[in-house]
Amino acid sequence: MLSNVARDELLKIDALYKRWLVGGNAATLTAQCLPSSWACKDGERTEIQQRRMALILAVQQREWLLRQAPPSNLQAKSALPSLTLPCLIDSLRPSFRTSLAHLKKQYFASTKHLLNLLLDRGYCAHPADWLPQVNDEVPAIYWPWCEWVANQHHSASNLQGEPLTKENWDDFFPAQRLALLRALRRSNAAEARELIAACAHKEAADKRLNIIEVLGINLQADDQPYLESLINDRAKKIVTLSQQLLARLGVGSAKVEGVEQSQLAPELAQWFEVKKSGLLIKKIEVVPALLKSKKQQALRSEWLQVVSLSAFAQALGIELSILVKHWQFSQNRQHDNECFVGNAVANLSDEYIHLMIEQLLASLPDYPDGLSLLALFLPRMDQTYRSKIMFDLLTNHKVQLSFADCMDYVSQPQLELDWQLVCKTQAWQALSVLISKQIKETNHIDEYTITRELMALGLLLPASCAREALSQILALGVVNVDPMLDMLKFNIQLSDLKPIYSN
């Protein structure tokens, strides 16, 4: 409510407005027509200057006096929770935003790679530069922010560090709940299964599918009764998933689209040959036979994807381990290989998956397309195994694994990498040739492959190695201000900060 003095000043301001609205600026301003708190009457100012000053003051004071009060039902949001690490310092925030913008234009890496680079150096993103979406899979440190974004009714700090239970199931947002379930499944498979059985049915089909997929971690015979109970689930995808998990336990489904697998497996087997050679050491190869028509080719591809591989091996007269270990990737069509691998990833146990990976790795020198097949196995690899495979491929001089390809295997800087290792890789040699050619032709970098590789180096390399890589790239003729070097420079700038945290 306005005081008497404020009301008097507002009346005088309105009177001035009315004069100005009808073009009354020519009249001389007097002290009586101005609010008492103003000091625009000054003998040293001209009449025009005095009127201009009065107009400026009127606009400002009128806006202040007539400021609208917030509605009574307005509710202020809770403050954004503080994280356990400090936000990125202001001087590096523009570099972070630039790196994030570059990353969003690419498809070989995700925001998580950049966030992990920050965590590796002891910082988290500034909320004005980046905030997670509700279902984003982000490092655990950002869970309070995810919870705040999801507008939960509880305070984020109330659940920090608490284990997931039946009682607080609904208090966690989906991505956080999944991460906790996966961790629990690795440490206590039985407790995780009981929690899933008790709570998964409350969720929508898409969320229920993601939850049940967690059972694929440390899958064991004790999971069979619960998986069998899902065979009649109302969601077809969940029925399929339960059948696949049961198949990994050796309990395969009986039919494929209404046709007995015992009928399909022999039909599929007639389109393959098992070749044996050698006297003392038997060499076995499972190779495709020549087909008579495109229809047979289409059927072979389709059945490789759906027929039980155990039944297929039996129809061939060999053990399942022989089938997966001696499948000749280089002699099969790429699409047939994809169907075979997809079937195995969905249905075979870890023992057979590892045998297939070993066979595929051995065939890579003669079958470069096998790298894309290897990526299909990633959902069945834990992080340690992924890192091992990546290092083996990166240091194998017979395999062309790019730095961008490495992003499929790891999501954080690899401290084990050093410059002596990196500079000898096929990936670095190929990148050096591409950069030299590009600089010679255009004097700057505008080639997509080079851009991806430089960004991947910035996300992948430890600080000391990143500094040496930048030095070598500049020596090839790349100008220091080229924006394609931003990610690599950001990596180095982070290393120049005072260390706060080390994982």
C-alpha cells in the first residue's frame, strides 16, 4: 500500500505523463510540478536537459512505485541441491559450453563422456551451462540435480547414499533407480531379484522392460522361476526378454512364430557345412553352403536370428561350443553375421559369448567389418572387459580401430594411455596422414573424420598425453586457433587447474 508521500509523487508523475502525452514538453518545469525527492531543477541545465532528466526519473520511479506484487498462490521452487564437487570455474565455462555444442553435433560420443572428463579432474558442470533431463543416464554425482529436475516431493539430500528398498522405490527417479539396481545386482543378485519381483509390476511397460533387463547381470539358475512367471506378461517385449534370459540359462522357448524349432533347425543346418581337416590337430570350420535362390538367402538370414543356436548346433551334429568357436565370420555375409551375433547376444550364456568374441577377434585381420560386429557384443561386456578389448584393438597393428570407435567401449579418460603407446597406434598414424593431407589442400580442418578423431582424443586421453598430442598436431601445420582443437585444449586447461579430486 502506498504512503501519502509516495501517492503525492505518483500523482505528480502521472500529471507529467499526461502533459508529455499531449505534447506539453514546451512548458517550463517548476519545482511545484515535480516530486519533492527529485533534483532535476538545476540552473546550470538548459530547459531541454531538465525535461529530459524529468522524463528519465519519471519512467524509473513510476515503474518502481507501480511494481506488481506476486500472487498469493505463487510457490517458490526449492534451491538446486549442491553437489559433492565444486562447479567448473568461470574462466573455463565458455570452453565447456563450446565443447558441449561440438559434442551435440556428433553421434559417436555422448554428454556423459564430457561429464566424466570433468569428474576425472575434480569438477562438475555449472547448472547454468548444463542440467540433466529426468531419464538421462548421468554419473551418480548428478543424481540430486536429476531429482530436482524431476520435481520430486522430497529433498534430494534425504535419499543421498540410501539403499534402494521396496519402501522408498517410488522416491527415486527412473534413471537413478536403474543405476542402483544394477549396482545391487552385481553385489547381491538375490536381493536385486526380490526387489524387482516386488516392485517392477507397478511400472509402465517401457520402464518395466528396463528394470527386468537388469536380471541379465549375474544371471543365475535362481532367476528361472521369476522369469518363467513373466512368460504371460501383458507386454510382448517383456515376454521376449524373459524367453531370451531363460535361453541363456538353457531353458529355451519351444516355438518361433508358431513353428517348432525342431523343424526349423534342420532346415537351417542344410544351408551350412562343417568342414574338418588335419590329421593330428583337427581343424573345424562352420561355413555357409551355396544357395540356389534369393528366397533361400532371406530365409537363412531370418532363421539365423530366431532359431535356437543349441538346436542349430545339434542339427549340424556338433556341440554348441564348436559352433560359436568355429563360425567363420569372414566367409559369411555381413547381414548373416549380424543375425547370428544378435541371436547369440540375446540368448547365449557368458561362457559362449566370450568364445564368440575370441573367434571374432582372431578373424579381424582378414575381416575388417568384424569391428561393427564386435560392437553388438558391448551390452554383454562389463566395463573392465570393454577396456581390455579396447586396448587390445588399439594396440593391434593389424586392426584399424579409430579413436572415435574407442568411445563405444569406454566413457571416461583412460589413465593407462601414454604418448609412447598412442603415437604407435594405427589410429594415430592414420590421423596424422589425414591431417597433413587436409592442411596441404585447404590449410584448415573441415573433414568430418578428422573432427571426430580430435574430439575423441580430447575425451579419451589423460592430461599429459593430451598435451603431447596437441603439440604434435600443431607441428603438422594445424593453426592453434582452429576450433576443432577445442576439446583437446579443454582437456589440457582442466589439467592446469589445482587438483581437487582424483578417482
